[in-house]
Amino acid sequence: MRQVISLLSIVCLFSCSKDIVVATVLAQNTLIEEPKPSSGNEILAVIDSLSQIKPKTYYSKLSVNYIDSSQNISIKTSLKIVSDSAIHAIVSYLNIPVALAYASHDSVIIVNKRERCYSAQSLNYFKKLLGLDLSLKNLEELFLGRPLYYDKARPITISLDLDYKLSTTIERSEEGKELFINYWLKANDNKLKSVEIISPSDNTSVLIDYLSWQGVNGISVPYEMSLSLKSELNQLTIRILFEKVEINSPLELITIIPEQYETCN
């Protein structure tokens, strides 16, 4: 159970018909139909624009369903993000807070309230847990629906189809350790549909599907997403529903470790 709590704490830090034109719903309840890109340069402009979405603060109540080969767990989470600063989450199970998680630029702190212990680790924790290197920026990208690991300076190829596919490779210092990234854009509404991350050297792949979107204060953010992880050791699916979203409201990120808590084993 401890591993599941840790994973959910971290993931809660990270969480159409082709004939129908989908419109963006803004906070004022107006509908704006976005123009469909018609060339490679226009598609690159769309994904570059998506990568720039960065509200100062973000808050949401999450409903999370975690499924792997041995268990199926549903939890509630409150998620707070202060852009370029930190991410904070409170994980509840059966309406009881069971864990707190806090991520900054250089560390991850998890307070396990069930077992009255805590752990503080570097961001390498994500590599051990998920097989992926994730920075604070990457976590923000995941939750806000921005293209994960996107860098406009990196070469990218485009496939023009019913949905637009963009592919790129992240070269690593170690030979044979490349990451292959695929992005899919919805052709009808210029939204990110999916992100796929493949690490052949680790036999690991992650597929993130943004199933639906919502407009808050004129900014489009995910309403429902699914994350599927496949590795040699495990296969899991996490489905997240983002509710009661607030953007650019004042936020405080407070993480308190009780004095009697010891380091988790």
C-alpha cells in the first residue's frame, strides 16, 4: 500500500467525432471556433503556443482512479501549482487524508499520514518510480495539458492525418538511451490529444491521453486525462478528473511534517 500511496502522491503532482467541429468554451461561456492549421509551420505554431500556457497559479480537486495488475483504487486529491516554484497535493482515501506531497525544483517530499512517516528525495525519485526523468516544469506540463518535454529548438517531424502527429527524439549523454516522443494534436480544435513517451533502453512507455478540456479564466486546461504506463515490472493506468478548477487565484503551499514522524523505510 505504501508504494501505491507514493505513486499516487507523485502522479497527483504530475494528472471526438471527426465530423464535429469542437469549440473552446471560455469562462464567459462564449464559444470560439479555432481555425484549423493547414501547413507544417502552422502546426508547429500551434504546439509552440500550447507550450507557452502558464498561469501563475492553478488549483483543482481531482478524482483519481488507479489500476494495476493487483489493485483498483479510487482517491480524491487537491492539487496546487505555483508556476516555476512548487506543486503541492493532499491525497485522501475514503475521505481521510493519507498523504501529502510537495515537489520543488530540487526535491520531492512525501508525508505518509497512514504510517506516520515521511521521505525527502531528489527529483531522481521519478526516474526510480516511473522510469522517466521529470522536472518541476515537466509536472506542470503534464497537469496543464502542455506538450511534455517540448523544445522548439529540437528537430521535429510532422504527419498530416485526421489528427496531426509530431515526433521528436531526446538525445541523452549515454549512447542508446534516447527518448522518443510523439504528440498528437486534435485537428478540429488545436488541442493536445495525446503524448507518448518511449524509452527503448528501459523497455518503458507512457501514454497520456487528454480526453476532454475545460475553459477557466480564458485558459483551456484538461478536464479528464488518462495515463498508461508499461514497463518490465508493471502495467498501470491512472485516470484523472479535474474538478473545481481555479486559475490565478492566491495560493499558499504549506507542508508540515509532525515532529513525531520518522523517516519512511
